Amino acid sequence: MLTLKPFENCDAQYVAELLKNEQTYALVCGGKYGNYPVTAQDIINYYSALEGAYPMTAFLKGRA
């Protein structure tokens, strides 16, 4: 079952691991985290700067 939960900084490493190549990065997030390769800290910085947003992390079988 797919579940959503509020994004936590510890989720950023899982997200960064999913973005294994430039093509996947471009398709999934359109470069919004900065230049490829993206790091967990890039993702944390992106979401920390958003105001009025509620970022979520999707999990399937315990993995982001």
C-alpha cells in the first residue's frame, strides 16, 4: 500500500538515492533541487526554503 507522510529531513537520503542518473532526475523533479548530482542536503535546503508548502514523502513497502 502506498502511504504519504509529511517530509522529514531523514527522508532526503532516500529521495536522493532514487535519482540515480540525470535522466531520472530531470523526469522526476525537473531540476528543482539544483544541479545533478543532487545530495540529501540539496533536497533539505529546497524544502526548508518553501513557505506555506507541505511537502510529503510517498512510501511503498517501507521505502520512499
